[in-house]
Amino acid sequence: MGREATCAARVGDESAEVKALLESTELILRGAIKRRYAIAALAQVQATAGELRFEANGEAVALALGDTESQRWATKIATPPPSLASKLGVGPAQPAFVLGRVDDAALTEALRGARTDDAAAAHSVVAVVRSEAELAATLEAHAALPCPGLWIVHPKGRGASIGDSAIRQVLRERGYVDHKTSGVSEALTATRYVRR
């Protein structure tokens, strides 16, 4: 979602200026009033008189965002985020050829009904890589496949055995362009690359 604003806020009996961040799964208040609200926990969300108003965790909250922004935020909150399968562009009508070991629950669910063993019929290639050796094997396999699109799914965070920067550098050296990213789960992230 990625919206943010500095605005006046009322949270219960408190009033102060805050920085409000609307993320995909939570609304965060920073500054004099600090709160984290799960989007799923927000109730009675409405844009009224230039304010985004809602109830969460037993508190009435009002953020003075202005008429237009209040409506945009309310609409974003009411719109469920796209599924991981949708973000990856996979499904029964858009099959994916999968390389690597899929053992992440979120990725397994996203690929349910979307996997194909026929590389020629694949709409995209989804490769799970956890090391430089697996990345090299993936690129060798992808070179022989007709589908130019390649999702590289890999661990994220400081403890990752191979990071996003290293992957991007290798793929760019091989003539790939990255153009889309998506979080997969708490442990994995994905970037879509296309051969030039």
C-alpha cells in the first residue's frame, strides 16, 4: 500500500501530530503518539470531514488527512491486498514452471494449481534459490527454456545465504532486467527478471 502522511491525530483522549504510515498489513503511527494497528483489526473505517476515522484495540482514532487523502486511505484499507499468486501472475490459466525446492507455506499455496511440468506451456518460471550454486543452476536451466520471465525467490534479511544485491548483479551481468518485486513470506522475497 505504502501511503504516508504527517497529520494531526486523535487517539482516545490523546491529540498530537504524528507520522502515519499505511502499509499492506498495518497502519503505524509515529511521533508523540505511537501505535501499530493491524489492518484486519480496523473497524468502522470512514472518511468524514477531512478525517480518516476508525476504531481499533478499543480506541477511537481520527487522522486529519484532508478530504481527498482520507477517502484514498479508507478505500485502500477496505480493498483487500492481492494474493501472492496474483502478485506473481500465476494460476491455472497462467501456469508456472518451478525450479528449486518449494518448502515455504505461502509459496506452496500461491503455486497450488498453477504448476506445470511442461516448460513450453509455462507463462512464467519461478525459481527458489538459496545459494550461489543454486542461482547458477537456475540460470543454466532458464537459458534452455522458452519463457523469458523469471521469478527469483530467495531468503531475505541479514542471515540470508545469498542476498538481493548479489542476485541482481549476477542477473544483470547475464543480460536480465529486474522490474518487479514482491514479498513472499516472513522468510522469502521475490524479484521478477526478464531476459533482454
